[in-house]
Amino acid sequence: MTVNRTALLSQLLSDQSAGLANSTGAAMPDHRQPGAARGLRGLAYIDAFWLVAWVMTISLGLLLFLKPPPPNPLTPPRVKTVALSQLCVPEN
């Protein structure tokens, strides 16, 4: 009984998805439209580029809010910076 219900549900969902795709009038690439598939791949490539560009922009913005980690035994000690004026020793 469960197998029959699962089969019926999967058939119902597959019929609806196929019906929705055909009823919207979306261009579907096939052998009669060889340029359509190339154009759709190009549009997908451009969309992926913009998605990556925005993610990188937001990531760089969030990078500004990072602070240095606290010292711990696994990292080497921090080196103190010395000013250039302290390095120059006047000649006598």
C-alpha cells in the first residue's frame, strides 16, 4: 500500500513539474535550437560571475571587522615593531 502511494505521489509530482515547465512557455534547448543552449550557458556563466563578485565584495567588507586573535600556546609570540628612529644610531 505504501509503495503504491509513493509511486502515485512521484507520478503526480513529475506530471506537475513537466506541466509547469511546458505551460510557462520557457525556451527549452533541443536539437532544433542549437544556439539556445549556447546562449543559456552564457547567461548562466554571467550569473555565476556576478554571484561570485558579490560574495567576494561582501566577504572583503566583513574582513574589515576582524580583530587579531588572542595569544595562545600554538602560535609564535608576536614581534614588537621598532620605530626607524630607534634603529638609527648617531655617529660620534
